[in-house]
Amino acid sequence: MQQIEQIYINGEFVTPHGDEWFDLHNPSTEQVIGRVRLGDEADTRLAIAAAKAAFPAWARTTKTERKAALTRMHQAVLAREDDLMAAIVTEYGAPSVRSRWMATYPASVIAQAIEALDAFEFEEQVGSAQVWMTPVGVAGLITPWNSDAGFICNKLATALAAGCTAVVKPSEMSAMQTQIITEALHQAGLPAGVFNIVNGRGDVVGEELTRNPDVAKISFTGSTGVGKHIVVSGAETMKRVTLELGGKSPTLLLDDADFPATIGMILQAGFMNSGQACIAGTRILVPRQRLAEFEKVAVEAIAQIKSGDPRQVDTDIGPMVSRKQWERVQGYIHQGLEEGARLLAGGPGRPEGLTRGWFVKPTLFTHANNQMRIAREEIFGPVLTILPYEDEAEAIAIANDTTYGLSAMVIGQDHQRCLAVARQIDAGRVLVNTLAHEPKAPFGGFKHSGLGREMGKWGIGAYLEPKTVMIG
Ligand code: NAD
């Protein structure tokens, strides 16, 4: 059993004032594998005070000094890749291909921040004025469990690149990953107080960050409900906010799409990260005249997808992160059946042969419509819904008939037509015949999927205020 007893404040590992303990589970076995001691409001206030004290000096550092610090962070995190990988498999249950990516991403995203910082113009002449981009102050960085280490490193590297100092509130369910990242970042030897990491509950540590007048900015990745609450509770102290929230992304198959050639990509878009992905393509829009053909291709492909032990190399889908998440996904599968959708694959319960662990069968519904809850609400598990459409106009209308707008995919053989459809989709990102990711491009959502953008110059800009200076 691993005991994580300390948090990180002002350059030191310290025992928190908070004395609540939280159990960590292995989602593949349901066993308790560790405990983490949670910080409270008093710990959060100490961390904020440390970040506030460190801010003036850090805000004055040059680009070269910040790049040197970020480079040390990059090297230190890179050196812990294998430890991180082991923690991600044990604590989160990501299958091995995914967990390797999740273990390399934290270092690579710091490298991206260095590149973005290098190219960033902090001062610009605009007409007769100079515009100085000025760091906003202390940033509160709040992460979810579905890629905790990656989100910590992305948000922190970007905030520091901009000249802000930070208090990180990681997901309490990912304390093993957080511990490895914290140890690595400590090794990087940044000035005390520049970053602080406080394990704790969202309604305790997270709330204090969003209310505290000494925090200027919140960058939050998590559910839309909590994101909306953060906007409201941060309004009193006029917090700047960046929110990366949920999604219900459409995968739109045009009537000339080659189903056998693209089914692998279509299912991967939906089942990525065991379905626990904000960008997952969970609504598959299919031309009605080709519905039976698509269903046949999809059923054959899903039969090849394995949900089970994340340590086995041929596993595609690992367990859900927690019992609560497993029950939520099961609830939606029952809901889909009650709403009258028809199961093409999967269904309630665990995959055959598995008697424990929070495993879900890869599930595909058809005979559904876009008003059903399985088509409107974020399930956050490997459950996909086929929605038939009559013509292109209806396909675009269904794709946009959602409160979300994080990501979308368009699949078809006529490239120009795909681009014309992509222009009409309300989403922060549209993938045309690809699953590729470009970390230099802005990432974020339209509508209830978020506010603002992360990554690249857009990410750094979100931690800065433009100051217009006129010189007589
Ligand atoms: P969550 O909203 O429950 O929790 C996210 C974080 O917020 C956790 O650290 C939690 O402790 C904290 N929190 C909870 N209540 C809080 C409060 N009142 N004040 C401040 N902080 C609080 O989300 P989750 O279940 O950890 O993650 C899943 C969600 O995250 C999904 O909805 C998913 O779509 C979303 N997500 C979005 C992106 C994106 O980039 N858009 C990426 C990954 C996950």
C-alpha cells in the first residue's frame, strides 16, 4: 500500500494541515492500493501565499531564464517516464498503448510550451502605442483524472512560460501520478513558491482557489457542471478563466465514405482512452440509405475490440476509473435500452469472463435519435450511438444539435465536400479523415465545452493581460 502523506508548498514537501485520507484503487481489481492525505483550505491558503510571494520575481524573469527552467522541468519529467507509465496502468487502468502515450505526453507537452514561449512576442508596437503582455498573477490549475499528469504539466508549463506562478489542484483520484510529477518538478530546482501542488477535494481545495482574491486566474479541465460553478464562484473576485469541459462529439460519415477503410478510425475516435475522453466521437452520423451496410461493418470491427486487463498488449479498452464511473456508464446503457435504442454490440455488465474490475463491454447502439439521453449527455465510457440522417443538411443540423462543441470528425472521399461540411460544424476542432493531433494548434471548445483555448500562443496568451503603453 502506497501512502502519500505530503503536499508541495514553497519548494518543500510538507505534511498538510488537512487530515482527511482518500483511498486509491486499482480499477482492474477494485482493490485499495494506496491512500492519500488531503490538504484543506488552510493548506490552500498557504500555497496561494507562497505563489503570491514568488510572483513579482518570476514575472520579471526573462524569456531565456524561463526557457532554462522549463528545460530542467522537461528533463526531470522525461526521466520519470517509466514510473509514470506504471502508475497510470495501476491507478488509472489505461491499456498499454494508451498508457505509454500518457507517460510520454507530460514531458512532450513541456517541450511544446518551450517552443511556444520561444516564438511568443511579449511586446508589440501597435500604431503609436506599445502593447506589453503582462502576466495576470497567481494561477489556480485544476485537473481531472483522465490524464492527470499530462494536464498538470501542460497547464503548469504554460502558466510559468507566461510569467505566472501557480497552485495546482490535481485530481484526488490520481495521487500516484501527481506524486511522481511533483518529485520530478522538485528536482528541476525552480525558485520556491513558483509552483505549489495541493492534493485535495474539489469542494475544499478547488473551492478555495476559485474564491480566493489572491488567485487571478483559473485554468480548469473537467466536467461542464463544475466548470459553470467555477465561473459563478470566481466572478466575485473577477477571475480570468480558461475552461476545458465535456463533449458529445459527432463523427459524420458522408454518403461516399468508405466504411471498411475507415471503421478502425471511427471506433478509435469513440473508444479512445477507454471512452473516458472529452473529445471522444460518440455520435456516429450515418446516411440512412447505407445504415445496414455500416451496421454490418461496425459489428464485425467491434468483435475484434478487447476490453480487459490493461497490462495485456492486445487490450484496447481498460476499466473505468472508479466504481462510480462504472455505475454511471452502466446506467446510460440501461437508459439507452429503456429509450428504445437497439443494441448492436456490448450491453450491460462486464465483458465475458471478467468477474471483477470496473470493465465495460464496448457498446454500440443503433435505431437511436438525437433527442435520446444517450445521444445528448456525455457518458464518458465506451458507449457509442449511431444516428441515421437523410441528407447532408440534416447531418450538419444533427451534428450541431448539442450543447457541446469540443471536437468533430468528418469522413468522406470528396475532400472539398468534407471541408465544406467542416466549415459548418460548431466545434473547436474538426478532424477531416484523420485522427491526427497538432499540439501547436489551439485546443478548446465552442458552447458548453469550454471558454478560451489552451496550447501554443493561445495558451500562453490566456495567462496574460495586454497593457497598452503610450510614450510621450
Ligand atoms: P470533475 O469536474 O468532477 O473534476 C475535475 C477537477 O475539478 C477535479 O480535480 C475535482 O476535484 C475538481 N473539482 C470538483 N469540484 C470542484 C469545485 N467545486 N471547485 C473546484 N474544483 C472542483 O471532472 P472529472 O470527473 O475529474 O473529469 C471528467 C470530466 O472532465 C469530463 O466531463 C470530461 O469531458 C472533462 N474533460 C475535459 C477535457 C477537455 O480538455 N475539454 C479533457 C479531459 C476531461
